Amino acid sequence: MVEWGVTADTCAWEPIAYAADLQSLYSEFGDYPSHAFVREVAAGVEYHQPASIGGLKTWLQRKDKWQTRFIMPYPGETAPLSEDLLDIQARLAGQRATFKDGDAALTRLDAIIDQFLGLVCELHENQMPLGFVHPRSVRFVRDASGSETVQLPDLGFVFDDKSRASALPDWLEDPSMKVLFDNGAEARNERYLEWLRKRTHGIFELLRYDDVKIVGRLLAFALAGDAEVRKWCGDRCLDGVPPPCGTLNDTACDPVWRAINKAISGATLSVAELRESLRCDDARPSRHFLVKPPEELPEPPGPLATLLKKSVKPAAASAGAILVVWATYALWQAYGPHYTSICRHVSSWDKDLYPSLEALEAQKGTAAASDEGKQRFLQSVRDYVALLRTNPNRPCDESCTEQLVAVSEPWIDDEIAVTLENLRQQPRQTVEEVGILKAKRTLIDELNALRRDTSPPLFQSAARRLDRQLSLRGANGADGGSLPAKAATP
């Protein structure tokens, strides 16, 4: 499939079969274009054509038998050269050691990022939010003359949550979408749909404010790359960039990342303000690639080695000191407190909680290998939380179970995807289908109940998919409802 945005089921570069129809619409080419990007979208996906501003191309819709196809013509028989944000980052990162200030590649980076920010500003001035974007959605297209334009091929596409589509489109569930959007892609989809239906200023302002954070996250991908960003936040929403240090973020240019971090955290109120801050000489985005990664340093000696080094003296007393150090170290290793990677509050001296934590740590590494292992692990998490709640005066609270519950999120997503696929292939009576779906929904509620009320939400995508399928079968989400006699095929 041709890479031209992410919201398509299929996308190809094809000859236009009805060029005469397009001739009047694309007269600026001097002749009608012969080729176009042609995409098809999943059931339930709609396109709302935005105004064409800043050279931004929009899609034409044509009915092809029973399928709506979207066409974006370009002159020439060869697809135009283009790069997205991740392409640019990968290319520049590979040359990082050789860059000097003023290099043409870095000058271009500053120019195209400023052009992208300017386009978003123009969209906002015309009361238009970004909708759905992704690092692969922002494309910088170079024509034969060498001039570049910014294109947003995913702008205007949205999933209609009131459609009868039996599944969410793949792009709406892509892990990268979780990193970009507060509360996940489905929440963004709902708010964007609400704006498309009502077009109120209040909803637009909420989306515009979210756009500032989303653009900040896109720039984080453009400068640090996907792997580095995932190191900062995993598959959760990026809510801040870690400061430069020797572990999480060792290649950052402070002024650049301060500007981007203010946008991501919500401290910057408009894309225009972010654009202005990145125009300052010391905060130009290209500065990131001028900071050289630190050289690998040998690990400093441990405390024992340091003590031994200080104890070495050319006297008989030094031998005794060394023996004392060794003996003390051995005793500490044998009888001192040990901790698990799960919780730094409960040591091996705690005979009530530590055995459960030790068992959980052992299960955590192997649980994903089998369904039985996952079930044992989840039951152990339940047992540990129950134990915590009978020991309210312990120095540990339920915050230490957060990472344990979060481990199961990808399992639950995969399990529900398999369940829904099985239901599609093997339709059952409604009561049986609803029973299966409700069992999965109950599991999600039980896992969330193990966590603190103030914890960020988990399992949102899985819960929405289940609630949608329950609704399609006449049940009211997780709470149930009246059941018709027969099930519809999901």
C-alpha cells in the first residue's frame, strides 16, 4: 500500500479513469492530471472536506460500484517525492555526528517545521481543528521545481460511532494514537465528530487547545523518533518530555525541548505561540541534531570496590580492614533487606507482603507465554490487592499494583480482538454472545477496581469495543439490558 496517510484501508498511485471529469477542477495543471492517489476506507469512516488553504490538497469523492473511493490528483505519471516526520528524523539521526550549524539539511528542517506550524495556524484561523493526525500523516511534498508543500492527507476523516460498522478501523486502535491524544483516539474521535455535527465555537476551542499538545507530540516524534518517544511514555499519552539526563533523554537541546514540553504539557495556549518560540535562534528545532550524544563512560566502581581501594595500605591493619569489609558485605547480602522491582517500600523483612510480591515478580516475566499463566498472574494481582487492603497501616499502598494491572492491557486488547473475530465467524444466539461479551467487560471492571480512583484510565479501547458490540446486540453496555431473541452478526 502506498504511504499517504494512515486513515485508509487501501491506498495506491493509479491512473485516473475519468480524467475528463477532473479537467475543469484541476485546470492549474494546464491539462488534466493523469494519475492520483486513490484510497478506500473502512466501513463507518466518513470524509468531511476541509477548506483548501495554504496549498492544502483535499480529496475528491467518486462512487465506484458499491465503494466510495477518494482521489487526490497530482501532475505527472510518477508519485511526487515526499517524506513524513519519521522519515525525516531517521535520515537526520543517521548523519548526526557530522552536522554543523548551518548545514542545508538542518536549515530545511527548520523551514518545513515552520511551514507545518504555519499551516496549522491557518487552519485554526479558519476555525478548523486538525482532526486525526499521526507522524505518518504530515507529509512534506517536493515538486519538480524543488518547492515544498505540507500536505495532511488524513485531515477530514473520522469514524462515525453511530454507524453499524461491526469493528473500529485499525488506525483508530493503533498504539501511536494513544501516544498522541489525551484519553485515547476514540475520545478524540467523539469530540471531533461532535464539532463536525454542531460546529460550535466552544467545541472548536477545546479541540484547538488539544491541537497545541498534539502538535508538540508530533514534533517530539520528528526530533527524537518513535523508539525514543516510546521509551519516555510506552504506549500511553506523552504528557511531558523528560529532562536531559544520562538515561531517558541524553540527546536533548534544552531550549528546543523546553518549548516543545510547554506545548505538550498545556502551558502553551496556541500553535502560533509555539511557532514563535521555535523561531528563536537557540530553540530552532535543528539544534536538537547539533547536540552530540554523550560518550559511553565506564561504570563507576561499586561501594565495595571503593571501600576496598581506600582500605589498601601497606600495613597489617589494612588486611584486617579488608576482612571486616568483606565480612560486613557478606552479612548484609545474606541478612539485609531485599526488594522487588515492583515495590521499593516492602522489603524481605516484611513477612506478610514480601512473599506475594516475590511470587508476582516471578510470574510477571512468564505470564504472557500462555493463557493459564495470564490467569494465574491476574489472580495473584487480585490476591495481593486484597492482602494490601487488610493491611492499611503498611508503608505500601495500591499504587504499587498500577504497573501490575497495566501489564495486562495488551493481553486484554488481543483477547477481545480474538473474541470479536470468533463471534463474526461463528454467529451464536444473542444470549450466548452477550454472555461472552459481558464476561470480558466484567473482567475489565474488576481490573480497574483494583486500582486507585485517581489513576489514569486503562482498557478504554477494549471497553468501548465491548460496549459497542453489546449495544449492537440490544444490551446496554456493561450494565446489560433486554435481549432480543436472535443475534445480529457482529
